[in-house]
Amino acid sequence: WHRAKKTVSLWKSLKSAGSDVQILMSGGADTSRFFNPLETSHWRFVREVLLHLGVPSAELPDGLEALHTVDEALMSRAHCLDMKDVDTVDLLVITSEFHVARARHLFNVALRDVPSVEVLVLAVPNACDGEKLEAYLKKERETMKCLRQKPYGAWLDFLREHHAEAVNESHQQCEPFVMSSHRADLLRSAFRDTLRCNKSCRRRLASKEEVFDSSSSRSGDETSEVRPSKDCGVDHVQKKPRIH
């Protein structure tokens, strides 16, 4: 639910700012696996929620039949490479807070050699707490260690094919995203344009315009580090954002 609401919020904001946005849902089905032991693909359930939240069916193409995050990263890579008519893609991956480090690592490694794609993993609040959350966090730590030190299956095949074993061992791939001042200014501008659609927000922005302008007038050589909020916690948006 949290991921779906964040997806719709981003979709509306980016569309209002004039961006070409595509939502890419994810999640397959396998009766022998814990993830979704049903015969109906998970992305079809996600689609129903997004429709309920107001996204038109025309904006929701068939999703990825992924059964885990490795699948999602590799399938998203293939999907981006198929986008021949797009010069650049901002891939926004939306996932729960406890899962954000693994998602960031896998997507950054999988897409590191695709210069037209920039990855940003966004966290939404966890849907559980207490002992269940602790169990998930323990599983994340164990899985991350295995992915780095003893990769196997499709992930190992990908690393060997693309000579990415050394990159995969690095902890830098799951560090917070670093955004240039230019991109940060563009993002602020897009959100200001969206907020101006609301009368109350327009009045507040008008009174604060000097503050916004002064905060955006930094040197182009500076960088701004954007860290996920602890209050925030895999769906994807691509810009052409894609939302999983």
C-alpha cells in the first residue's frame, strides 16, 4: 500500500511537471515460492491497487514476472536497453525501508555500465514492525553478504558476463545517492511547479520565493547528498521515469 501510494504521488508530480513517465510494475507467481505462492502474478494485484488510486489503465503496461530483487534488477536493465527512442532514463525504484540497501546495490551494479540510465532507490515506511521486521532485517543482512561474497545463479552469470565481480564486492553500491547541484535544482523546480497548481501553496511560494531562489543559486560544481529519510522505507518509476 505504501509503495503504491508513493508511486501514484510521483506519477502525478512528474506528469504535472511535463515529464514522460512510465510505471513498471513487478512481481511474478510461483506456487513453490514464499514470495507469491499463487497462480496470479503479483504485478496484477499491484495494477488493481494503482487503478483504484486513479492511474488510467493505459498508463499500466504488463509488469515484470520477477520473483526476487535480482530478477527485478536484471529485467529492468533489459527493459531500459530496449528503449531505443529515449536518450536518458531516470529509474526510480520504490521499495520498503528495510529492503532499500539490497535494492540499491543490485540495481546500481546491474545498470552501472548503461550510461543512459540513472538509478534512484526511494524508501517508503515498512509494512511491519517488531519481531517480523527484525526477521526481515536479519534476512536482508544475510542475503546482502551472500550476494557480495558468494553470488550464484543468474546474478553470478551476469557478474561474470559483464566483468562486474569486483564492483559487486564493493559496499559503495548501496550508499546514499549523490545528486549534483544542477539536478537538485531541476528537482526543486519541478516540485515548485507542481505546488503552484494549488492556490494555498501558490500564496506560500510567493512569500518564500526569495528563499527558494537563494537556495538554488549554488555553484554547478557542488554536489548535494540526498539520504533516504528514516520515516520513508520493489516498485519502479522511470523518467521517461519508470515506477516498479
